[in-house]
Amino acid sequence: MTKPLLLTCILLSLVAAVLGFLNRGTLTTTRLDLESSQGQLASTSTQLLTVQGELEKNKEEVTTLGSDKDKLSAELGEARGELAKIKEELIAARKQAEDLESDGQAKDAKIGELETKLAEAEQQAPAPEAAGDNVDTAGGEARMLELETVNQQLQDQNTSLSTQVAELRRKDDGRQKSQMRQGLSGTILAVNQAWNFVVLSLGDRQGVVSNAEMLVQRDGQYLGKIRVTSVEPSTSIADILVRTVPRGLSVMPGDRVIYQAQRD
């Protein structure tokens, strides 16, 4: 009876030893898998931190770009406002010159009309020695004196207006005849595509004159020509000569303008 029990115990011990060995191998494999998973988790965590850092950096860049965009939008609005103001001043100046010239022409016509009436009055006035006409003669002389006074006043006004018009023309001619410096260059501050004109960073202080033609370039590439129409102390307005702009190209803010005198 004792012997069978002993054999049974030995068999059970062997079975237990085999199972223990097998379980130990499984446990070792499980530990290795766990360590590998922990390593992958650590690597994934590192990558996650890197991605989060890049995301924060991208957010900062987006915020900076948004601020720059708002700043550029504000500057563009200011440039457009200044452009509209300059355009209004230009239109007002042109209208004033036209009004002065029209007023001068109207004064000339009025003076001619009064001179005609004066000549007719002199022809129709009776002779001083005519009998019984002393009262009419005195009245005619008074009328002639009045017409001469009015005529003289109109002539004085016409002279004043003519002087003002001549001064405006002299200044304009002086600007047009003055010589711009060869190679004078600047940039385009704003462009109005609807009316085909631009605002330049150059003005009277830099020697810009009306009716001067300038070349437009971008990175050394020819884009066309512009003609100056109005000159302010530090800025100018110029029309885009559309026929000189190659097909598919357009003038934009930031483009460079340069003056090259035409050779005779």
C-alpha cells in the first residue's frame, strides 16, 4: 500500500515540476512582452510630447500670422484712405484751375460786351453844342462815366484772375520742364485697379514732375510704364499705361518704379 502511494507522489512531483518549468517560461515571455510594451509606450509618449510641442509652436505661428494679417489690413486701410484723400485733393485742384480759367474767360466776354455798349453809347451821345440838349448830354456823360468805371473794375478783376492763372501755369510748366534725376527709383504703395492708377513713394521732395513716365519692375522683370499725373511733397499719383503692360501681368503694391530719361 505504501509503495503505490509513493509512486503516485513521485509522479505528481514530476508533473508539478514540468508544469512549473512551463509556467516559468510563459512568465519570462510575458515579462519580456510587458517590457517591450512599456518601451513602445515610452516611445509613443515621447512622440506624443514632440507632436504636442509642434502643435503649440504651430498655434503660436498661426497667432503671429493673424496679428500680421490684421496689421497689414490696417495699413492697407490707411493707405486706401490716404489714396482717396489725395485723389479728392487732385480733383479739387483741377476743378479750381478750370474754374479760374472759365472765370477769366467769362470776365473777358463781359469786358468785351461792356466795351461794345460803351462804343455804342459814345456813337449815340448827342454833340455838346446841340441847343436844348444840355440835360441829355449831362445824362449821357454820367452814363459813360459809370460804364467806364464798371469796365475798369472788370479789367482789374480780369487782370488779377489772369495773373493767378498765369502763376498756376508757370508752376505747372516749371514742374514739367524741370529735369528728373536719371535712375530715380521708388516703390508703389497702392494700386487702384478700377481706375488704373497707383500711389508712389516718391514726390516733389525727390524731384518727381508731372507727365514723367517711369518703368515698373518686379525682381528685374519689366511690367510696363506709368505716367505721373499729380505730385505731392512725399507721394505722387500716376496712371498705369495699360497698353505697355504685357498680357497676363499686372502692377501690384511693392513693385519698383524707376525713371529713365528718353534719349533724343
